[in-house]
Amino acid sequence: MISFIKKSYVVIILIIMYAPIALLMLFSFNNSKLPIWKGFTLSWYAKMFNDASIQQAFMYTIIIAIISSFAATVIGTFAAMGINRMVSWQKNIAMNITYIPLLSPDIIIGISLMMLFSVIKLPFGLPTLIVSHITFSTPYVILSVMPKLKQMDYNLYEAALDLGATPWYAFKKVIFPEIMPGVIAGAFIAFTLSIDDFVVSFFNKGAGVDTLSIKIYSMARKGVNPTINAISTIMFSTIIIILLVMNIKVNKKLSKSQTK
């Protein structure tokens, strides 16, 4: 009886979480603007791919996600290495500072970055969006890489230096292979966060520079539009595919390490 209650509880939670998304994906194929099933169609997807404004928003979203996730991964990886080599009290301070962007509401991060860009007179547009996404993505990379650094034997790096390797060569051949799963996980998290972000992007975008999330918001304000369902379905499917690929790679790495 207890086992049945536990399973039922899990099923109910999953239904509450994913039923709205499933409904949205279903009506992206509905041959009607109303939330009443009128038949199967791909017209909303065709309309989406033929809309120049949506194509531009998609282009900006991908550009920002790729650049910001790459920069956040590089910065976060080296920051994690530096924090890992600090003494105990310094490490605690650095980690507490790292947690602040994670615990702060998105609206605070968005407004604070907007004020910063205004003070330094940086024109709002693609650069401000990229910097904003790097800012909130970097802590996630640090937290993804830190566990791998703690598991690594740092004596291997020092041994490589003693044997004549340069610091960069020792990093490339000793440290990076050990922390690579954490780096990849951090990069994927930064990429998905960038694609998904709305609040920070809304406060730091320039005129004519819209991401998909902002475009969806502006379209939703005009009323019910099934094209929004099609865009949301593609965004959700893309994130799910990225997560599946990441989990498959991580599981392969773990299975290989266990078989050795």
C-alpha cells in the first residue's frame, strides 16, 4: 500500500509538471487558433520558419548562447581551478560570492546589470546581452567543475611539471581530461540557461535585438497565436535533446571509468 502511494505521488507530480507542456506541444499541431482540436497540421511550423522576425530572434538567441556559454565555460573553469587552490577561509568566501548570483532573483540581476551598462555608457544591444548571459552563467560552470577538481589528484599536475612539462601542456594533458565531464556539463547548462533566459535579457536588450523568449512574450501580448506553441515546442525539444546527449556522454564516461 505504501509503495502504491509513493508511486502515485510521483506520477501526480510528473503530470502536474509536464501536462501543460504536453498540451502546448499537442496544440502546436492543431488546425485552429482556438484551444479546441480541429485536426492535424504543420502550418504553424511553416509560418514560424517563414517569419523573418522569428528567424532573426532565433539567430540572435543562438549567437548569444554559443558565445556566452563558451566564454562562461572558459572563465568558470579557470575560476574553479583558482578557487580550488585557495586556503580554506579564502575558498569559503569565494564560494559564497559565487552563490550570490544563483540565489538572487533574475530581476535583481537584470536591473543591476542594466544600471551598470548605463553608468559605463555601454550601448544596449548584442554586446550587453552577451555580457549579461556570461555573468549569470559563469557560477553554474564553477559549481559544475569544482566537484571534479576535488576528486582529482593534484600531485599528478605537479609531477608533470617536475618532469619538464610546461604549465599549459600539463593542464591540457593532466588536468583537463580529469575535469572534462564537469566542463562539458557546465557548458551545456550555460547554453540552456542562455536559450531559456527572459528577465535578464529583457532589461539589457537593445532596440531590434530580440531573443526567442522576448519574441514569444511580445507575440503573446497580442493574443492567442499557435505559432508561439510551435516555437516553444522546438525550444523545449532542443533543451531535452541537449540534456539527453549530455547525460549519455556522462554515463559513458562513468561506465568506462568503472570498467577500468
